[in-house]
Amino acid sequence: MGTIIKGLLTINEIYCSIQGESTYAGRRCVFVRLTACDLRCSWCDTEYAFYEGRKRSIDEVLAEVERLDCSLVELTGGEPLLQDEVYPLMQSLLDRGRTVLLETGGHRSTTRVPEAVVTILDVKCPGSGESHRNEWSNLERLRPHDEVKFVVKDRQDYEFAREVMAKFQIADRVSAIHLSPVHGVLDLRSLSEWVLEDRLPARVQAQLHKYIWDPATRGV
């Protein structure tokens, strides 16, 4: 028998779908969505993850990921870094040969995130209502394989993202920067034209899953 890993996590859902964001977009991916978030972004599309979920052991989660048989796994939420047991879960997934993505809101310290995990740091813009919560020291800890995301609601958000990119020289320190328009609020064309005009070293990111399925569909 394998080593039993102690610890409980509150899990909202585990499912396999097409990765809709990041440089891994379009790939088959297992999503482990953890319950709870201490942010209330104005554009949040996963409010059901604030409270819904049940306790599951790390071994149960690993077994479910194994059953879904996919090399790419993303830990998302909610906010995954609110739960201490997420760290041994990430390491256990790495030890089993998985490529592990961590989608985090940017307000919780990434100090304890295992080195091999691909951190996708979501820097909050003013339109989210939570930009005052950004933990700026996380930008100093970015590694070459990490990625940064800005969800952009309007021109003010775009200019904020542009300034943060320059101030922290993010383009020189990560594998990709993503500018993602708030779905149904800012159109892709406007954001694309701003990026072209400013020659920004960033990717305009559409949330692929919201174009494949209805944006309100869960488990995709």
C-alpha cells in the first residue's frame, strides 16, 4: 500500500475539462476547486465556491485525480491558499508526475508554494473592488515558469495593469502575462487594440471555456 497522507481539505468540485486560460489553454486538464475565498471581486464567476463543498482527505483527492487520468492538474477556487493542506496536496501531485498549476488571487503569500508548481498570479485591478488587497511581495517571488493574469474591466483597469507590468518588470521575469477582459463587459476587440497601440508584451486572453459552453455552466 502507498503512504497514507493525512489532512483534510474542503473541496467544491473535481472535474476534467478543457483548460480555458493561461499558456495551457486548449489542453485537457483536471480542475480541483477548493472552497472559500476572502475576496469579493465584482466580476467573480464562481461565487458558488465561497461556501459549497465537503471535507475530503488528500488521499481521496489524489485518487479522484488518478481516476480522471490526466497529466495536467489545476488547483483553483475560491482561493486555494486559504487551506494549509493545499501545500502537501501540491507536492503529492508533483511527486506523482503531474504538471501542477495554481490559480491564486494574489493577496495570499506564495512563499510556501513548491518550486515546480506553475503559479498563475491574478493581480487584482481597481475594477475588481479588491486591488487594495494585492500582496505585492508575490511579484518579487515570481519564477521564470510562472504566469501573471490581469482581469480587465475597463480602460482604467488596463492602464493599471500596464503600470504594474512596467513597475515590476514582469515581462522579464515570467513565461507569460495575460490580459483577460471581463466576459460580457469589455469586448476583446477594444482590449486587443489597446495592447496593439501600446505594444505591450502581453497576451490577450479569452476564457476559452466560456465560448465552448454557456458561461454559467458549472463543471467545465
